[in-house]
Amino acid sequence: MSDKILHSITAIFDTPDEIIHAAKKTAEKGYKNYDVNTPYPVHGMDQAMKLPPSKLGYFALVFGLTGTLTALALMYWMSVIDYPQVIGGKPFFPFPAYVPVMFEVTVLSASIATVLSMLIVFFKFPNNNHALHDTDYMRKVSYDKYGVSIEAKDPLFDEEAVKKFLADIGGKEITPIYYDNEEINHKNVILEPKFIGLLVVAFIVVSGATYVMMNKVLFLPPYTWMMSQEKVIAQDDDSFFKGTQAMLKPVAGTVSREHLPYLYMGKPEEAAKAMINPLLPSEKNLALGKKKYNTYCSPCHGYFGEGDSRLRGQFPNPPSLHSEKVRNWTDGRIYHVIMEGQNVMPSYASQMNREERWATILYLRALQRSLNAKETDLQ
Amino acid sequence: MSSTSIKIDYIKKDLPDIVIKLGYGLFALGLIVAALAYFTDPTRAAYNNLIVLMFLTSIGLGALFMIGIEYLMGAVWSVPFRRVMEVLAGVLIVLPIVAIPVYFNMHDMYHWTHHDVVMNDAILKSKEPYLNMTFFTVRIAVFFLLWIAFYFMITGNSRKQDKTGDQKLTTRNIRLSAIFMPVFAITLTFASIDWMMSLEPHWFSTMYGVYYFSGTILAAIAAGTFIIIKLNENGYFVKGINNDHYYALGALLFAFINFWAYIAFSQYMLYWYANLPEETFWFIARWEGSWAYVSGILIFVHFVVPYFGLLSQPSKSNASRLKFMSLWILFAHIVDLFWLVMPTYSKEGVKFGWMEIGFPVLAIGIIIIVFSMLYKKMNMMPIGDPKLKRGINFRL
């Protein structure tokens, strides 16, 4: 017990008025390293002790603004840069929709960071040992008394003078407090390798568990319940109409609104004679024809109808559409080929509707005339 | 008999002549402007008159609300300067007079008052059971009556306590305040809907009442804060009212600045998100042409500047900062009302001239005159209130 070091001299007071008075006197005397302990917050203590305003507000400000900007940057990156998507007809950068999120994140980060910085920076958490702990003095001031403790590290500290001063301002039970050097953590525990190691391990465990959960476990039974829902899938058997598919077929004889029956199946000559193009070669029709030609015809026939397939020889190359035979065909004959197909070419009846087929033929005629212009075109 | 044992050495000082002269000067100036305005352009004058009416309602009703809240919450810190709020609530008495010119010009301002328009408009026709002249008149009359009745009852009890020191009067005022709160909520909401929202009778917002309420309380606290600090600095109260009291006022101002921004933004964002034409046209009218500048300025004047002005802890208890911010917020409330009312008058763009300056001057003149007249009749501190001593000793 010989290596006890003096921590402070304490004095007990009985009423809140006395402690305010004592705090004022202590501050006036010029002591810097002293503290006042009361069982509850005493109003007016900050001014009596001449404490400067707390710096905690700046932590809240900095962390709050960090939260605001983080939320803004996160949402900006997601919905403007990484994955732009129209949601509810709003622009990619819908600022008003961001404001509530920014507000929430600001409040969240400011409050959590304020509490943490209060604990860690001001209270030196997780250092939890203090010389005043477990003393008779602390027992009293956390019950029904008020106390002042003037610390030995104060530049003005002088044991006898402090004792006399405390007695002068009305303090009772003036006691010195001693502590063992080994009992006190002088270093901040938060910087110890063990503690940091613990944080790293916790980080790895939590993020690893999250990864496994989200990417593996959720795809194992019984977590697959989301995938087996009580709903009808198009190609499944129908549990209501037995023996049918869930996607029911239309009633026999149903035709779609714009359906016209094709009368010339297997009769190319009749088709060539009977049908004429109902569309005029207007800009709009040619634009439609160009779109459809480039979509459905050009993969084999080539963009300009020269039979230069881009399918790299996976199919036999089709003949050129600029041949004299095709040029002399009527529009109806070409229409018939689109409807029925020819040789390797399948029918394109289901891909294009009537108007689109005729428009495609108009565009094909324009392509043909670009290589074999009529004399009238050259004037 | 604890009330007699409390000794408050309050000596009443008269207001300096300059304040009374200033009040009458501003009032006379404003009155001349108002008369000229009604002579040259009665419609525009009536719109400006409406802004004055809503501004004075804000001050008077907001002050009465603060008194009621104090009684209901058993608040202690605000007791020493409750009288200031009571005097400000006296503005309620002159409201009917201010409302008369607006009432007689309603035909030019509210198109739901036109019978032929209403009959040819399905929406207005379905709103007709509520929006018609008879019911409107009855409602407004009942609102004024209720407000003035509660003003006289609550402040009357409080003033009687100066002489008797009877604690039962506090209990009675607590009961009155409890009745006043729902009355306040309903009448304030419907008054704002009737006077201002019905300027655009096709438009509707369930947040309109709360929006006006947030501005109301802010304006009342701001006016109170300015007067309290002025009076205290010149020794019209007893010693002991200090920065801790100022801090409480500043924190209240700061809280309601945030509340206003929260409500204003919520209202805007919900309409922006839903994007329905019958709701958005009200905001589009305020976001087109020169009105866009007013909308933008409003955000800065009503939120950004006072928010950062009162953000830090020391600024909330700094007397000069608080005085400046109080006046600033009163100005912001006038801008807010201008933004709410005037786009209906001049859809094509902002019209700002001598009328828009003269009418707020009239409002300030009215407040100062009411204040100085009521000041003569009462002590500036509720010296019989049992909570007064504790209120003066209030520390953070």
C-alpha cells in the first residue's frame, strides 16, 4: 500500500445552493482540474463552474452533414450513374424524393455518432476505471449529498491550501483520495490491439454471415418458400379446369380484332394477281417498312437486299432481292412469300401485321430502285 | 397562503413616448396608404388587406395558443413574461375591424362567390354546401367570437390574479386552456381554409391548416421574443430574467422553424410525387414566371437563414442575435403569406409596389398601438401567479 498516489481532495456539501456557491468559489479561485459530483443535474451548474459551451455540437454537425452527403451521393450513384431507371415518371435525379432519405440519414448518423463520440472522446469509453470509484465520497454524492473534488494535477494544487480552502467555503468531510497506479488505465483502451482485433473479427463475421445468408442460405429449403407461391404460372397444369394449361386457350373460332383471313395459301399465282399494295409510299410508311425490314429481313437478306447474310453462313445464303425475277414480281407475290415462306425461309405472318408487311414491301421497292432506277427517276 | 409569502419587487414603468409615437406614426402612414389603395385599386388593396388580416390573426391567436400551452403544460420558465403574450393576444380584438374591408370586397377576390360560375362548375357546385356566403359569414363570425371570448376569459383571470393572488384562478385557466386547445385547432384550420385556401376553390390540401399553424406560432413567438428582450434590456421586468430564458425562447423559435420547413416540404413533396393535375396546378402557379423567385426566396428567408442563424447553442441565448432573428422571422411570415395569397391576384407575375409595403406597416402600427394601449391597463408581470418566483429563477 505504499505506492498509493494522491488523486484529489474531496469535500461534501449538503444542499444544492451550497454546491453552486462552492463551485463558483472554486472556479473563482482559479482551479482548473476539479469536478463537481451531484446525484442529479443541478440547474445553473455550468455557469457556476464557468464551463465553456460543450464541443459536442460540432461532432453532431460534422457527422450529420456527413450523413446528408453520404445519402445524397449513394442515391445519386445508384439512380443516376449505376442503374438509371424511370420510376413513377420522375427524372433520374428526383431531388424532392431524396430529401426524406437525406433527412433520416442525417438524424441517424448525427445521433449515433454524437452518442459514440460523447462516450469515446469525452468519457474515454471503454476505460471504466476512475480513482473516485468505490470511495465513500462517491457513495454519498450519488445518493443525497453534493461534492467537490480538486485534483492533484491542478497547477495550483497544494494539499494544505486546498484543504483549508474547502473548509472555508463550507465543505464537510474533507478527504484525500488515493489510487494504485496499476488500477488506472492511462492509455485509451480503444486503441489496444486486442480491442481493434475484436472489431475486425466482428466485422468479418457479420459481413461474412450476411453474404452467406443472402447468397446461399436463402436458396436452401425451408427459405425457398418465396419461390413456391400459391399462384398460377402460365405453362403449369390448371388446378381449376382439369386437364388444361393455366394459360387458357381462346374459345374455338375466336379471331383478333384486326384479323383478316388469308385466302391464297399455296396459291402464289393467284396471290400475285389478286392483291395490290394498299399503302402509299409516304415517309411514314417507308420509315415503318425500313424498321421492319431491318428487324426481320436484313439478318439474311442484308441491309440493302443483296443477299449478304450477317448470320455467318449458318443458313444457306438467300438470293439477292435485286434479281430481275424479284424485281418483276408484283407486290402481291412478295406478300405471299412473307405470309407462306419459301424454301428455307419460314413464314413471317406472326411477326408482322398486315400494314407492316405492305410497308416492308414499299421499302424493298425503294431498295430495288436504288440499284436499278427507272429512267424517270434519273431526270 | 404561499402566494402572499412570495415577494416580487416589481415596479411598473411607463412605456417611453417614442414607442407610442412610433406606433401612431406607422398606423397613420399605413392607414393613408390603405385608404389611397382602396381608392385607386380596391381589388389589389383587398388582397393586401387579407395578408394583414392573416398576419394579425397569426400574432393574436398564436400568442393565445402560447398562453394556453403554458397553463396546460404547467410551464414555469415562461411565466415571468406571459403578460407580453397576453398583450399580443389583444390583437384579436381588432381583427373583425380589419376583416370588414376584405369581407366587402370578397366578390372580386373569391370566384366561388359568383353564383353563375358555381352553377356551371361541377366541382364548385359540389362544394357549394360549404363554400357559400351565408355559411362563410356565420363561420367567420363564430371564429371571431370564440377567439375574443377566450381571450377575455383567460387574460381576465390572469389579471384578476394580480390583485387577489388566488391560486384557484390558475386552475380555472388550466381548464379554460384545455377547452381552448381543440377550439383553437379547429377554428385556426378552418379560418385558414376559408380566408386563404378558398382563393383557389378547386385546390385542396389537408395540410393547409397545419402549414398556416406552423407560421402562426413562429410569428407569435418571434413577436413575443423581440418584445420580451427589448423590455428586459430596458428594465421593465424584475431582475433575474437572463440568457437561460432567452435560450428557451430561441430553442422554441428554432424548433418551429424546423416544423415549418417539415410541413412545407411534406405538402410540396406529396403533391410532387402524386403529380395529379388537380393538385399540382397550385404549385405550378407558384413555380412559373417571376413567382418562382418568390418561392425560391421563401425557402431561404423562412428556413435557411433562420436555421443557420439559430443553429449553434450560444446563438440561441444571444440577445442581439435573437432580436434580429425575431424581426427576420416576422418578415419571413409576411413573405410566406404574400406567397400564399398573391398568386391568385396576379397570375402572370409578381406585382410589388407601395401597397405591398404600406399594408405590413399598417399591421405593425396596429400591433404597437394595441400593445401600448393594453400596457397602460396592466402590470407587465403576472405578480400574483404562484409560479412566478420559480419562473424568474429558471436556469438551464
